Amino acid sequence: MRIPFSRRRVPHPFKAEPQAEVNDELAFHLEERIREYTARGMTPEDARAAALERFGDLNGVRSECAALLEADRRAEDRRDWLADLRQDVCFALHSAGRAPLFTLLVIATLALGIGANAAVFGVVKSVLLDALPYRDADRLVRIYSRFEKSGMDRSSVSPGAAADLARRMRTLQGVAPFVFGTFKRTYVSPDGPRVLTGSSVEGSFFRTLGVRAALGRTLTPEDGPRYVVMLSDEAWRREFAGDHGVIGRTMNLGGTAFEVIGVLPPRFVGPDGGADLWFATDLAEVLQDPMASRGQHSMGVVGRLAPGATLEGTRRELDRISTELAREHPQTDRGRTFVVLPLRDALVGETRTPLLVLMASAGLVLLITCANLAGALLSRTMGRRKEFAVRVAMGARRGRLVRQLLTESTLLALAGGVVGLALASLGLAALRKLALPALPPYAELSLDGGAVAVTLLAALCTGAVFGLAPALAAGRWDPQRTLREEGRGASEGRRSRHLRGVLVAGQIAISLSLLAGAGLLVRSLWAMTSAPLGFDPRGVLTARVELPSAKYPTPEARADAFRRLREAVAELPGVRGVASVTQIPSSAMSSNALSIEGKAVGNDSPVFIRYMAVSDEYFRVMRIRTLRGRTFGTGDTPSAPPAIVVSQTMARRYWPEGGALGSRIRISPHTAERWGVVVGIVDDVRVDPALPAPEPMAYASGRQDFAWSGRDFVVRTDGEPLALVRPFQRALAALDPDVPLRDPAPLSTIVAERLSGRRLPMLLMTGFGALALLLASVGVYAMFAAMATAREREFGVRIALGSTPGAIATLVLRQGGAWMAAGLLAGAFGVVAVGRMVSNLLYGVVPLDPIAIGLATLVLLACATIALLVPVRRATRVDPISILR
């Protein structure tokens, strides 16, 4: 076969090579000239010499003529190829127009398969392939602290350790600490107070990341002690309407004036997400406090690899530094090492596995689509056997037939790809609402040029894959035998039946794998959501109140304001209880070091537990059961010994022999000065519903630990929680009109959002499983319907010879059942593979859960059997007389 536009030509069987043709032509003209000169009386030798002299440079003429002829041949080949392609395309369009229902069905099926892949690829590309918004992002790393004995391998770093890393690292040319997480800051604008998110970073942060300001300048180490701030692009446009004169203006943030020094470029996000405001943190001030510098772990660290440095070299250097710190600070740094990861891996986190699982699921759906359409195209090709046989008999080359069929399938695939892109755009619009909370902060779900190119390439490959088998089958047909069989009305051959059966078995195997995977994730999410939380989030409104330190300078003043606000909210209609807490239960709660009098906790490494200070009503409002002892009351005054309430898991873990009540503990730094006394044990609370087991937790009385400037309020009502937002805001405005109410939301919504990361793969894989089930059912029906149609003459003869409709039905059912059984057997291997893939996403369910696998098998068998019964019914109704006639 000739390769289009190739410089290497394949010799044509009926055309001489250009060089030989030129040689023959020149030789002819040379002999004619010699003959002419000889006729004029010249000797043959003189005539040849004169003729050669007349031609001049014969070799040059020969080469030039050969090159011209070669170019002409190439142009002719291109014209022929384009003419053939135009003819094939026109014929394919005409053929598609003659079967509009078949064409629409093919395009719709392809659009579903390709659209699902394009949508998932848009997500995967955005998260795993697109460049991060930093310069030379592949050289950026994230450093975590690891506690060897507690198993925490991605913990924050203490300010002292962060400063040590900045001084001692040699494989990093930049080390930039930043305060872990974001916080809220009240902005008193001319239009009233608003709450903006803030992030605090060390002055070298933006230089290390390689980010320049879009306006003004970025923070520097000299900005640490100064009241300056940078704005995100979004905050600049929202709060200052994109005013380019914003540099140098001041913002009243929490009662303090900050000077705006710069605006960040669009799409910038930090390692912990985006923020409206970026402040400079002053590590020098923190390092002066021994407890704050080594006892609290609140810093994240990013670094940039030095030229020539490798990640492995950085790991070795961090091991050496951790050994030095353990020797220099044994009380705080013993048992602690460091973990370094590429920044992208740190940002992607646990998202990589679900995305790869979804990409594999979408690929399996595309395989089912290919198998389904290969069967449909095979059936159509079988119906055109006579046409192809006549064309071959009239001189058409078999390669031309194969190319014709591949052109038809490719055009159908491209049409399906275009429609699939439209479906993918709609799918991504839906995924933005569903998936963004569970994806890294830099992710932008879109179909850019790369995604469109990959989608169209996938469409072309799909067209080639599902069109190849029918095309090759058509290329092997013997035209004389085919015409004889068509004349006799012969049945379909065994090879074609086996090919259909293999396609059916493949679709069933893939569908079973996807349905089993979806069943495992559904069962996992069900176990996750049905497991008791330890508190009742229904009917609870949460909102945060942050009091400015400038206006409420002392802890006593803030505690009094919070008390008066609780009393005011408790008087609102419909309120059944009000409590305040330093942090609502969440996976982002802070952990504090634990000490128990007379006990060694954690051997050589410190133990950290979840900790919060709560008001007296907290356990009643949250409906957390008191198992033993008491909770907090009016007797827990600041002068009384600190009262501590612990969770059941904490009591079991640290007092396995009993005796937790009355024990004295310290929780750094809140009760570090005085021993606290355990006065009660309450039920466990799962702060992260996605974790299989509750974590140890300790509670202190808000009457005794009231140094916090902000509190989360929990308000229980019998009605709609959001209906209390306006009354709550009025009560807060009556207390202080300059303090906004932050993040009001139902507690049940917050709990549901924490499961979004687990819900996304479950929903998408269930969708892929349902799509695979639909495609497989259609495929089973189409395959066996075509098979029954092709064997109608055989069935008519059988009935004429005495066979019964029941025997015909048994024959078709037995053959269909055999291929379905083969598909289920092959699907068992797929189920094992899928179970291993999703094992990290499961909660309370084993990878080979019999319920999920059994239900998937039953649903698939039911749908496939129903799809098979229609062709069976058609086979039993064959009229033998009309067939034999």
C-alpha cells in the first residue's frame, strides 16, 4: 500500500521506475539521432559521437529528467490519494445517510464513551499534568515533620525547626516557612465590615516559589515587623474594583491599619490554598518564646532545590539535620524526623488514587463502546457482503475495501468525538460544583486545547479500533463463494459468530468489573455515613465570632462578650440551646501535647491529642453522651483546679486498666502551668467521618481556658437552622456592630462536605458502572439479534425438519449463556484487579465484599438475560415456509 505524501514511493506494478523510463526515452532519441546521421553518410562511430555532442551533458539531462518525472509522479500520487479519499468520504457520508438510525445510534454511543473520557481527562490533566503556577515548579519541594512512633508522617513543623532548616540546608537554595492553614480577618471597609481569608508567610516565601507581583512588590524578610499586606487578584478586583492606585493605601484589618504593597497574579494559590490577604510573619519574635518556638507545630515549609541537587540528596541532608536537632533539643525533637516530597505530590495528596481509578473506569467504558460498535459495524458489514463481493469481482482491490470501511468508522468516530466534547463540557460544569472541594487548590477544570486534541485523537483511535475487525473480515471474503452463499441465503459463518461472542463476553467482563467497583464504593460510603458520629448535627447552626484584640484587649473582656452573646442568642425564638467552642469538630482541629502525671506517654516521642475548650452547655447542645463522671458547670471557676473531660477512646488508650477519673494531666500549652483533673468521660466524636476510628480527644472548660479571641457557636433549633442567621446577626450587632458573623452554616452541611472527597469517586464510578451496564445490555441485544437474523434460514430448516420452537430457544439461550458465562469468568479477574485499585478508598468493606460483588453479578445477569430474550423470541417465530420459499 502506498503511503500518502511519502518521499519513498512503492513501485507501481504497471508503471516503470522514473529512472528506467528516462533511460529508455533518452536511448530511443539517441538511436534516432544516430540513425539520422548515418543516413546522411556518417560512419556509425562519428554518428554516435555527433549525437552525443548534440545532447550535451547526457548524465545531467538524464538526472534532471528523472527528477522531473519523479516529482510529476509524486504529484500524481497525491492527486490520486486525495481523489480516493474524497471518494471514500463521499461514499461514507452517503452510506451513513442511507441508515440514519444506525448512524445516530453509533454517534450517540461514541459520544457517551468519548465524552466520559474527555470529562475525566479534563480533571486528571488539570490536577496531575498542568503546570503549577510557580517558576520551575518541578524543583519545588514540601517538607513535613514525622513522628516516628505515632505514625504521623505529614505534620507541621515548629518555628524553631523551620528556622534551623533555613540555616542548615545546603541542597536547597531557598527555604520558606509559612503558617499552616489560613485564618479569617475582619476588614472594615467603607461599605461595612467583611470577613476575608488571610495567610501568613515568611518574607522569602514568594521569592522561593518564583512568583512576582502583578502590581507593586512581593513581601521580603524585612517586612516581618511591619504592618503590610499583599492582595490576591480576586480580592483586589472585588474590594478595590481593580484600582491600579491601590498600592500604598491602607486597610483596616481587625482594628489595625495595614499598608497594601502588592497584588498577586491571577490563579496564584499557596501550598495550603488561596487567600485574600497575604501577611508577613516575623519568626524572630516567635523564636524568643521557647515554648512557642519548639512546643507548637504550626509551620509549613517549602523549598527550592539548588542547581545540581536531587531529592535523594535532600532526604539524606534532612536525616542528618533531624539527628542534630534530636541531640540539641531532646525534650521536643527526639523521635522526630523530616519528610520531603515534590510540591506537586504534596498538593495532590490522596487525590491521585481516586483520579487514576476514575481514569481507568472511563477507559473501560470506552472499551465497551469499542466492542459494542465493533459488533454493530460487523453486523452492518455482514449485511453488505454481496456489495463487497460484487466490487471485488469487478476489480476493486481488497485494500481499497478495508480503507473504505475504516474511513466510514473514522468519520463516525470523529462525529461522536465532536458530540462527546459537547457532553464533556456539560459534565465538567457539573463536576466543578461536585469535585472542586475535593481537588487541590490550583485545579481548574476545563477543556483546553490539549484536552480537545487528546479527545479527538482518542476518537480517531476508537474509529480505527472498532472499525478494524469488520474491515479485516471484509478483506478476507472470497467473492465467488460469497455470491454463491448469498444466492442460497446461507447462514452466518462460525468465525463471525465467535467474534460476536467474544465481543459480548468482553463487554460483560468489563461491566462486571465496573459494577463491582461501584458497589464497593457505595457500600463504603454507606458504612461511612451510617457510622455514629458521636454527636447529632441535625438542626444545629454553626457560626464563628472573632473579636478584635484592639477592642477587646484582655481574655476576661472577650470571655464576658462571648457570655453575653450566648445569653442573647439563647433568648431568640426557636432556639433550644446555645454553646460556644474554640473549634467545631473537624479534621483541621489543632492537636496538643499530652502529659499524664506518673505515666510515660508515648515513650520517647511526644503524644498529641485533639483538644478544645467548650462552654458548659456544649455536650447537651451537641447531644454527646456523658458516660462517667460529670461535664462542666459553674463550679469550674478560673481559680479552681482545671477540669478536663476526656473521650472514651482516650480513657481506654491511656488508662486501659481504668482509673481515668481523677487522674491529673497537662495539655500543652493551655494547661501547662497547672495539672488538670479528669472529671468526666464522654462518648467518642468522629471529627473526620472519613476515618474508620475516632481519635482521642480532651475538653477543657471555657470558664478556665478563655484566652481565645474567637469562638464557634453551635445553636440547636427545632426548625431550619439557616432561619436563625438573621436573628443571630442582629444579636451580634446589638453587642458590637463592627463584628461580622462568620461562615454561618448548618452543621449537617459541614459534615456532608467533609465526605465530598469520598463521595466524588463513588458517584462517578457508579455513573460509569450504570453507563457500562446500559452499553453492555444494548450490546448483548444487538449481537444476538444480529446473530439470530443471520441464522434465520438455519432455524427455518431445523423447524421444517421437526425441531420445535422450544429447542430453537434452548439453542440460542445455550450459546448466549455460554458467552455470558465466559464473560463473568473473565470478569472475576477484573473484579480482583478493581478491588485492589480501590482498596485505599474503602471504609468498613473488604475489597472482595460478597454483597457488592453478588449484587453486581445479579444486576448484570438480569439485564443481559432480558436483552437476550428478545432475540430468542424472534428466533422461535421464524416461518419455515417463507424461509424455504
